[in-house]
Amino acid sequence: MFVRLSRPIEFQAIDEKPVDLIFLLLIPPDAGNEHVAALAAISRRLRDPDFTQRLRKADTAEEVLALFADS
């Protein structure tokens, strides 16, 4: 699940910036380590300032999905 907050929250992040993009991965207990690859892929994309800017400007779920599909 992806959530973009309209008002960022303070979260003591490493970069000291408020958090406005949140991802939630729901993983079954017997899924093994598959979620680690998904988390790593999301993390890599979020380190790209251009990507996060486009993510913040996306107006629809389809646009968000397209951003991740293109990467």
C-alpha cells in the first residue's frame, strides 16, 4: 500500500526531513524473504529525487503504478 500524506509528519528521519511518502508491505509469515527484494526495489527508487518529485505530483493510482512500472 502506498500513501502520500497531504501534511508531512516529523519522524526523526536520517535526512531530518518530514515524511510524506509511506509504503506498507503486508507479508504472510511463511513468505520467506521475498519481501526483502520488494523493499529494496522501493528503497532504491525513493533515493532518486526526480522519482520522488514525480511520485508526489502523481494524481491517480494509475500514475503511481506507471512510475514504478517504468523503473
